[in-house]
Amino acid sequence: AKHVQETALSSRETASTAKRKAVAVTRPSEVEAARLLLPIVAEEQPIMEAILLNSVVIICGETGSGKTTQVPQFLYEAGFGSLDSENPGMIGVTQPRRVAAVSMAARVAHELNLPSSRVSYQIRYDASVSPSTVIKFMTDGVLLRELATDFLLAKYSVIIIDEAHERSMNTDILIGVLSRVIKLREDMWREGKDGVKPLRLIIMSATLRVSDFAENKMLFKTAPPIISVPARQHPVTVHFSRRTPSDYVTEAVRKASKIHARLPPGGVLIFLTGQNEIAGVCRKLELRYGKKALEERRKARRSAEDIDLGNVQKEQAELAADIDRDGAAAEEDAEALDSDADSDADDELGIDKEETDVPMHIVPLYALLPSEKQMQVFRPPPSGTRLVVVSTNVAETSLTIPDIRYVVDCGRAKERRYDVANGIQAFQVSWISKASAAQRAGRAGRTGPGHCYRLYSSALYEHYFDQFSKPEILRVPIEGVVLQMKSMNIDAVINFPFPTPPDRTSLRKAETILTHLGALKVQSKGSVVLGGSITEIGKAMSLFPLSPRYSRMLVSGRQHGCLPYVIAIVSALSVGDPFLREEALVEGEEESDDDDESLPHLTTEAAKAKETRRLRRRAFFQSQQLHASLGDSISDIFRILSVVGAYEYAGGGHKFCTDHFVRPKAMEEIHKLRAQISNIVQSNFPEMDAGFVANPPPPTNLQLKVLRQLIAAGFIDQVAIRKDLVQRTGLLGEKYTTSKGVPYQALGIAEDVFIHPSSVLANTPPPDYVVFLEVVRTSRVYIKGLTTINVAWLSSLGKPLCSFSKPLKSKDGRSMVIPHFGPAGWELPPIEAKCQ
Ligand code: ADP
Ligand code: MG
């Protein structure tokens, strides 16, 4: 029975039994009726046949065609999932978003009439799985982590990767890994290994753009079959705005108000970027058109004498005036709704300028909303109300909300971005792609013809929207991805079958950095050998959703109570430099500070201005000194740490920021990020104490030393040495008073580098060794964000790939060693051992 062709997993006979249902299910009658309307239900036979004959199948179908809810049910009925069938093991379904994993599990459980212990979900912080789970919805991150402990996915008979068109990084990597897992399971099954059955992989996409998966020879030797579900889409008229307002949140409220007051019944779906915006818009709409607001307004109308308009009524009155103003031009033209797409959508909304008595039923939808609230969107609105859903792009393809007729699209989405300058991952609001805009518009045409109002101009759309969004893997730092793969023991990342491969040099660079950080094993006498495997440190680092440099600092930060400070440092570095820069001031110090003699010649106005400048400059330098006070001028990072501490001690506030020349927004962000990172640390390392202390006492000298070592651990490959030490030139014995003009040699940089004038180390005698956060080129090549280090630490921090010269005697009798990149070959003690 094992004589099977390369691609075909089963014989034709087996396939034809697809018709015969292996497991009987009893669905609620209203579910049966609704299912029949879904396009995918008509395709059950060809889909199941393809799945039985192939290890990999791709299914494409418009959002709402029934992929997510129905395909797991087809599989379940065919006998996948149950342990005693021919295909033992769970049906796993991955989603890029938590919201979708939770709500889809609930929906499928309902449709199959099964409890949540059988059709379950698992997300990072929550799960309903049990030993009797047959269908498991999970985020793609959850399955990735499972692969790290069970590479064969022995518990599963089939994996569905949903929303593959989104190209989330986790999804892409999953597809790459699973292409290998499938092969392994198939080989073992062919060899007749006990109880091993082949694993099936189903990739589902809302678009037909699947060539990166289907035609990728690295992934699948023979192209998997693509089943395309016919779309049932009604026409949607798209209306662009004439201009693109920057305050799209207010604009969204106005647009929704107009649709509600003037257009025929039908749900409204508003796309915004995040929770705060959504909450704000919901509140405003509630004030204007919520049931309560309308009742109060009715009451107010009845008692006409009532002149004391409350805030609510005042706002409503303003809104009414607003609508009148905007509606005036369009009033005559009630049919204008389908005029050309380029005209201002506002002008097309002129059906009825009367206010409405119909209340809005307003429902928010975003990832962090409690799941029972999320389910609200699927319930029909109370009769006599209009459903208004205010959502993130989760409603773009993951969730299909019934009866939406109008879409309001802000054209933006929050996206994970990578800042090349500092290696920080952050969520940033940016323009969506044309493909996403089309998906959003399509939401209005599910039940009948609809309208999509875009809160941006067609010119902007043409010039600034990409055709498709870039796969996430090309936008985020590769070190993090590589570390994650290594944590799954995928060592040869260069050969990894990425659907869209990142370029080879960045892969190589990422491995080198990770090796320097101690996350990967050093092979053959310390030289960088690509394909190294993960270390214990690396495994711990892989738990943090942070740049590996920062995870490296956190992982070692448990020592000597340093964690709160490390968290503060990592937060501050992630947010960016909080200090106001007065470069000109700093650099022009010598020539301009004491020309007070010229004062009498100046007019009083000019003299005053000059005096103000002088005082300001003095205050600036005093504040610089204050910032530098912590740790006695040994690190620019301590300057940041001390200002963060002082800010907390002062209880925050703008005055503090003005007095100390720091940016208020940066300080607030640092404060918030500290709390957030503390949570992550605690959930990953329960044994760690709370990292977030609002008013940490200043670090002790021992702690300051450990902190410098931790900083060095994260930036171990960014070390600079005073050049005269390297060259042993005559300079060595000379006394320097400042670092100005003293050349340094940085590991891996050919040119001389210099200490940046903004550094606390610029005005001290030049340190022998420093680590730096960044290199900038202006008039010279400057290193910034400096911390002085003891060269001996280099050997103990994360097994760096540098070796040392024999100890050299300097002219003043000190003993020196010069580190340089290259084979080293010594095993090194852990960092704890070196704290002096
Ligand atoms: P696809 O995955 O192809 O986008 P889905 O399987 O998510 O499609 O949706 C199929 C249908 O099921 C849609 O009409 C959707 O509105 C409906 N649906 C999904 N979840 C629920 C729910 N919780 N309650 C009611 N209807 C739902
Ligand atoms: Mg879906």
C-alpha cells in the first residue's frame, strides 16, 4: 500500500471516499441555512479531493466566502481531527491576529454544535484547549513556538495557514518550516515508522496573488494545486475625498454622521488604525447618535423654552450646523452617489439634510477588546437601529461582518516597522496598499451594492499607495527572525526556503551580530561560521519581542538588582534620545562664551537678547552637568538613565522638561514603554522581580559597573580603542585634558573615528576603550552614545569573536591589551564571574 507516487498521497479510491462523511455532525438549523449561501460550500468535493491527493493545497477565495469557518469543518467531517480515524491528530488553524483566532474558534464551535473544549483557541496569554480538542485555532506565533519543542507536529493531522496573503513574518516562516515538516512526516510514513501519518498543509489566501508560495521551487518541488472559490461580490462605488485631511479621526466622525443622517439603511464599517482612535470615534458617535443622546434631544426639543443647552446638545447643534453647511451644495443632487470617483465624496451625500431619529448601534473592534465584546459585531443590531462598526484592519480580511453597506476608509494602518538607525521595532501608522484599499472597499458589497468613502484624495492614492504591501519579513530586522529560526534549530538559515527571501548579506550580517551577542555558538576556534546553533543565552533572548541587542541586555540584567535600570535604559534607547540638542552651542563654546566686553556697544535690545542667550547657554551646560552627574561621566547612557530617574522623582511634567532641556513627548513615551517591557519580562521570566519602579533609587557604584557591562554585552561588536594605544605611538604618555581631536579605531571601521561633541566623554580625558551605539558621518566620522568599558570585560561578555594582543606596557607603565576581530578560540566564563 506504500507504493505511492511522489506527489500523490493516496490512491484514487481513497479520494473518492471524500464524499462519504466519516464523522456525523448536527448543526443548528439556522447555521445549515446560512452555510448554503457560502460560495465555498459548493466546492467541498473538489477541495477535499485535492487535500486527500496532495500534501499541500492552496485555497483562494474572497473574504467572506467561508474559508475560515468552513474548511476546518470539511476536514472534521472527513475524519481529520478524531484520534481513531485514518487521519489521527488535531486540525490546526493559524491566524495572524488574536481577535480572529478567538472569534473563529467560537463560531466554528457553534456551527458544529461542539463545546469550546473541542473546538478551541490558543493565543499567547489565553487558551481554551483541552485534551479533547479536535480543531485548534491559534495565532501563527503560537504554532511557531510549538515547532521549537515538537518539530514533527505529532499532535496534528493537518495545518491550515490562514490569511497567507497578509504575508506576516510568522506566516511566511511557518510556511517555510512546514514545507520541511511535511517532507519529514511523509518520508517517515513511507518508511513505515510506527503510527506516523503524513501531515497535510492548506494555505488559504483572500487574494489570487499566491505565486510566492505556489511557484517557489525552494518551498515545494511540485507546485501545489490552487483551488479558487468563485467570488460573489456586488458592485461597490468608490468615492475619494477632494483633499486629504490630516485629522482623519474627526473626518471619519463627520462622514459616518452624514451617512447615518442621509443615506438609506445599511451597516457602516469604519477603518481606523488603533484602539485609542476607535474608542474616541465611538464616544463621539455615541454622543451624537446613541440611543440615549437621541432620547435626550427629543426631550429637549419638546421643552422648547429650555435654553440651557448641555454639552451634549451643544455638540449636537454644532454637528447639525456642520451638516447643513456641507450639505448645501449637494442638496439638489440626490442621485450624485454614483458620480465619478474623483469628485468630493461630501458632495455626494445630499439625500436628506434632516437629522435622523434612528439611533446608531455602535460597536468597536480591535485586538485587545475582550472576546465576548468582539462577538458583538456578528449579532444583528437591535431593530430600528443602524449598525456602525469602528475597527482596525482586522475587519479587512480576517472577520466578515454581515450587512455592511457603507465603508469609511482612513487609508492608514498600524504596521510593524524597523528603524534601521537604532534597530528598534515600533508600530507606526502608514498608508495602506492599493490591494488593501480594494479589500476594505469590498466589505461594502457583500449583501448588495455598496459605497466606500475614502478619506484621502485619488492623487494621494495614485502617488503614495503601493500596489501591494511588502511582506513583513522585508520590513523588520532580520536578527530577530534569524534568532527565532535558530530557536527552532534551523541552523542553516541561508538555505531556509523563505517565500520571499531577505537578501543574503543581511542574513549573514544578522548571524554575525547574533554570534557576537552570544546567542549563537562559536565554531572552529572562534571564527564566525555561518549556520551556528543557538546557545542558552540565545534561547532566553528569543523570548523577547525586542531587538536582540536589547534582549541580550535584559537577559543578563537580573544580576545585582539591575533589572529596573536595564528596563529604563532599553526603553529610553528604544524611544530615542530625549535630550534637546544644541550642537552649535556645544561646538561654539570657546569662541563666544566670554566676549562680554562688547556688551556696552550693543543696543539694549540686542544686549538683552545676548544676555538671554548667555544665561540660556549656562543653564544648558548646567543641565548637561546635572545629567552627567550619575556615574561620574562614564556613559552617555547613564546621562539618559539619570534624567529618566530625575523625571520620575519630580513626578514628570512639562516644567521639568523645559528646565532640563529634554523632550516631554520622549519622556512620556519612555515612561509608558518601561511599564510595558516590565510586563513582558515578568510574563517570560516569572522568577524575575517587577522591573518597573516609578522612583528607583540611584544605582550603586557596583550596579553602575554591572550596567556598563550589560551595555557592553548588547553592543559588544561596537567597540572603539584609542588609536595611540593600538599603534603604540609617541602619544601614549602624553596628557590629554579632553577627547577633542583624539582619534579612535573602531572594530570593523577602516577610518578613524572621533568622540562626538555631544558626549559626556567629549570634555573628559579620553578613555581607553568605549562601546558606542551609533556612528554618524558629518565633518568627521563620529561615534555617539558612548560608555567607557574595561577591556577585560570583552572576553567574558557573550563570547565575542575578538582576540587580544599580548599585554603591552605603555610608557606610563600601564599594561594594555588590544582586542581585534579574528579567531580567538578560548572558552569564556559567564558574565557574573567577571563582576569586580
Ligand atoms: P472567509 O474566511 O472566507 O473570509 P469566513 O469563514 O470568515 O469567510 O466567513 C463566512 C461567513 O460566516 C461570513 O458571512 C461571516 O459573516 C460569517 N460569520 C463568521 N463568524 C460569524 C459569527 N461569529 N457569527 C455570525 N456569522 C459569522
Ligand atoms: Mg477568513
